[in-house]
Amino acid sequence: MRAVRIAKGGYTISSIAFCIAGFLLLLHPEISAALICRGIGILLIVCGGFKICGYLSQDLYRLAFQFDLACGILAVVLGLLMLFRSNSVLHFLNLVLGIVVLTDGLLKIQTAFDARRFGLERWWMIGGAAVLASILGILIIIDPFGSSGVAGAVMLLGAALLMEGLLNLYVAVYTIKTEKQHVRNERD
């Protein structure tokens, strides 16, 4: 049970960090690409570590962490590349981040359907936010602003990070349950 609380806390903290990063990029799109790359790299490493920890925990519903071993390892590897090889990664930063956001959004759509099967009433909120995150991931990949609209592309990335943070925060709060919480909810 302690591992679930640690994983839930870490998932919540990393989700809030993604929200803050998204807000910063929305408010200050002039931030340098290298700084963005390194900052997101650190976030991915931390988030990946918490995802791996969450997968190894004993979450009651097993909804929030069901894909997190592979996703956590991928996040850590991408984060390390972004942190230590930022010059190489900058050339395809939009593609990498777009794929990460799109993949997480698509996996969260499946989580929403699984939550519905479990009888969680607000499953549709997870699904709606996951669809929005997936759309933002696609937009980041196709880069509608091109090289001429750097500020627009950074703001789109900020919106995607904010949506990812909100989506993951909602999933963490709403679907990660311990046996103790489940028994308490059944009594109420």
C-alpha cells in the first residue's frame, strides 16, 4: 500500500510539473529550444521513474499504471537523450514530443474505457481529455506553424504539456485507489 501512495504522490507531482511547464511555455514562448529540451528531458526522467514505480505498486484498479512499465522506460530514455544529447534531439523535438503526447493520449482513451467497465462514473472526463491530448499530439507532429511560427509551435507544445499534466493529474486522483480507500468508499 505504501508503494501505491508513493507512486500516486509522484504521479501527482510530475503531473503538476507538466502543468507548470505548459503554463510557462504558453506565457513565455520565447524560451530557447535548448532550455525547453533540457527541461522537458528532466521532467520525462522524473515522470518515467514514477511511472515505473507505479507499475510495480499494487494499485487496486490497475488503471492508472497499466501501461507504465514500457511508458516509464521510454520516458526515461527519451529524457536522457533530451538532457544529454539536446543538440541532436532539437532537430526532431516536435516529432518526439508529439509522439509521446499522442501515445499517452491514446493509452488514456483505453484507460477511460477500462474505467467505464469498472463502473467509475466520470470515465468520460478521462476520455475527453485524452482525445484532446491526442489531437494536440497530432498537431505537434504535423507542425502547422512550420519553421516560421516558432512562438506558435512553442505555445502549442505548452498547451499539450498543460493538457497532459491535467489528464495525468485527473487519472491519478480519480483512478489510483488502495484497498483502504476502496473499503472506505464502500462504507460511505
